[in-house]
Amino acid sequence: IPVLIELDAASPVALSYHGRWHRIKASTSPERLSGLWWEKPVNKSYYMALIEKAGFRRTDGPDAEESLVMLVHDHQNASWSLAGTFD
């Protein structure tokens, strides 16, 4: 899913998903993948990020307003995407 990312230096600090901005509370160092993959060049960075769910009330315990997501930065086309969410 394509997303917009706000960066501080080279680190993601916020993302826009479904028309709402979410603060990134913490993220991992990027795992980089580059080379040929099925004979297509690949140059991507993968991040695990803990985001705040903006506009939601805490209902299911202390972490109900947070979500763990995987973000992908495709360096070849300068795009970001949300590759998955984890509960």
C-alpha cells in the first residue's frame, strides 16, 4: 500500500495512511536488500516501525493506540509502501 513518509534526516518520523498522519514512535535500522532478484534490479530498505494510531481511543489495554508495521523504501523509484501490519 503506497504511503507518504515524513523524514527527519534519513529516518522516517511520520506516515500518512488512509488520509491520516501517524507519528512513528520507534523504528528499526533499515534492513537493506539490493542486487538482482529474478533478473530485475532491486534496491530496497525495510523498517519495522511502531506507529501511533491517530484519532483512536484506548480501549484494549495500554498498547491499543499503537500498531507495529513494516515499511519499505524502494530506492529505485523513490517510493514508500506499507508492506504489513502486526497486532
